[in-house]
Amino acid sequence: MKLKHEPYTAFKRWLAGQGIIYKDVATVIGCTESTVMQKIGGASDFYANEVQAICNAFGCPMRLFFEADVA
């Protein structure tokens, strides 16, 4: 599978640290868990409105989606 971008590793770690599962993210952005996995894994992109919804719902720092290697 060809990646569109580097995986969102920092976001994935942040979710795990908060106890938030992919199903929770999928509910917020209106898609399936599989789609969330593809987006986080780099095979697909998050839309700007999805990033905003995730940040609003979970208090996620938006920089996790835009800065390389944020830990």
C-alpha cells in the first residue's frame, strides 16, 4: 500500500495516552474504524474539518497533525 504521508505517530501515541480508541475518533468524524486506521497510518488524509472536530472533541493539540515527529 502506497502512503500519502508519514503516519501520524505522535497522534497515535497521544490517543493511546488518553485512552481514546479509534472507534471514538471514527464516531466524531463520521467514518469507520478502518478509515481512521488508514488515515493515521498514512494511506489516507484527514480533512481539515475532521482535524478540527477531533481537536474540539478530545482536546487534542492540532500541532500533532502538522508538525513532523512531534512527541
